[in-house]
Amino acid sequence: MKITTGIGRNIVLSGSVLCAAVCCLALAPSAYADGDTLMQCAQNYPDDNAERLKCYDQLVVSETARASGTQNNVIPDKKADANTALADIPAFGAERSYLTRVWNLDDLSSRDISKLGRLQPYRQNYLLVKKTGSPNRQPSSPLIDHNVTTPNDIDAVETKFQLSVKADIGDQRNVDFWGIKTFCLWGAYTQQSNWQMFNTRNSSPFRETVYEPELIATFGTGYSSGLKLINLGWLHQSNGRPLPESRSWNRIYLLGGWEWNDMTSIMARGWWRVPEDTSKDDNPDISDYIGRADLVIRWEPRDKSQAVALLLRNNLGRTENRGYAQLDWATPARFGHAARMHIQMTSGYGESLIDYNHRQNTFGLGFSFREW
């Protein structure tokens, strides 16, 4: 039965806690009854349903290990050092590498009930205040009716934010075909907006919002290091604007993901643009500017105190080579549990879809949300 009241979430969590408690009692009634350990979990985390449930889960794992003669029962103590109290308990939250977590290569994400169902972060989610050294006041395209004739009154400083999520549609975990061990199909959506927030003389308009739905097939190799996954994807990208600022295209891409030392990952991607009717093509030369391939290099220390990502994009042209670089740094400065300070620097063509053939340098400062 689906509960739709405002307290539905608490009811669901409480129900989950109750189920976990029943499982604990069923697995080890004597041990838990004697030590009154379930009450200890309730006393340690009276106001934190998620932590209390984690405590119950850890009791189940610990008791299973104790019953097999491999480990003594461990009860988490809120006052004890969190890094050592449960150090010997193999739980669902064991260390996982970045690519493993992001693409759920070990099928553990679906068992983490703290997440919003199957909805997961995809690309970076951030909110920045950005300044460009060259505002694109007259967007243009080779088609005559796609050129802005009167310069737009826009500021060099604006707000940029991006929302990006994905959800698994289906998967197969017992695959053994040509080196592929797992398969997962994802649906993804990314939205990036450039908002002239400080341009009050023009009622603070949105300069552009880019919409990007995507379908991704992930093939996991099962390797702990080196090539870990291959993605085959289709994506549509458009800004939903009328002429003369309408921009859009469709691509099919192939991506490879490599990882080493659980800290460094590389994702290399090449794509093919789906052809369009010449008379309806908003940007026939877009591949010559935004490019035909990109590379993302990401580094994150094991303590996850920060993350650095470098995006390099290129048109692979021999005569007129054009590219784009974007450096993102989520600093150790945290703001609660949801956000980190974020710095973004870009240079080249295609900082936004309307700017696909406009070269500029930008600097942004703000916050990033959740893992990326």
C-alpha cells in the first residue's frame, strides 16, 4: 500500500527499522536477548532513523559472522570512534571505487535504502556564479535565419546551474560473453541553465537552458583495475529556443571507462552525429566546434575530502583544430552534508549549446551537490 501523507517517509523508515529488528531477533534471539543489543541501537540513535537502521543491519552481519566462528558481536557505540568501532564488520558500505559506485558494477547501490529509490546522480550537480571574458551577444549559425541581428543585452556575470540524474531501467548480472560480466540499461537526464540573475534591467532572464535526455547501455568487465566498463549511448541535446537561437543535435557514442588505485579514473568517449535534413539543421557545423570526442580524467583521494575532474573535448581536425577544456574542483570546504565548495574554469568552444561556435574563457565559484 502506498502512503502519500506528509509523514510517509518517516512511516516507511520506521517500517524498515521494524523489519530489520525482526530479522535481527530471528537470526540470533538468544544473543540479542541476553545483551539487549536492540535497545542499545535505539538508545544510541533515538532521533536518527537511518543510523538506527544501519545499526540493526550491522548486527545482522556481525551475528552471522559470529555464528560461523569468524567474528565476535560488535555493537556500535555513538560515543566511540566511528572509524574503529565497526572496522571489522563487512557491511554493505564497504569501500567501492568511483566507477563501481557511479555505474553500480557490483549491484550494491540497489541495496542502499538511503538513496531515493533508483534515482542516482549522473553528471555534476552544481550551482555557480560565473563570469566570462567574452559574452556571446550575437549567437550565429551558418543558416541565415539562425543569426541574431540585434545584439542581446546580457551581462558577463551570470548564474549557471546543472541538474543531472539517472535511473537503471533493467540489468543482467550473470553475463559471461566476450569478457562482459554485467549489463545495465540506464535512462538519464541532464539540464544546464545560464541565468542572467543580476541583469535586473531586463527582468533577470534565462539566457539559455539546455535539455539532454539520454539512454545508456553499460557493459561491465568485472575487472578490479584497468578497463572496467564500456558504455553505448544515445543522447539528444537542445535548448528549446525559437529561431534565430534554436540549437539541437542527436548523437550516438561509445565510451570506455578505466580506473586505477581506486582514486584515478579515465573515461574516453567518441561519437557520431545522427544526420539531419539540411534545411532543418540548426547548427550544421557543430561537430567542427563542439567536437567529435572527449576525455574526462578524475581524481579523488580515498578520504573523499575533494575531487578534481578535467574534461578535454576536441573536433579531431587536422587543419582547423578546435577544442574545449573544463576543470572542476570540489574543495574540502563542506557546507553541511549536502554541498561542497566548487570551482569551475573553462576555455574554448561550446561552454553552452548556444555558444557552440563562440570561444571564451570562464570562471565560476559556487557549490556542488552529492557525488560526481
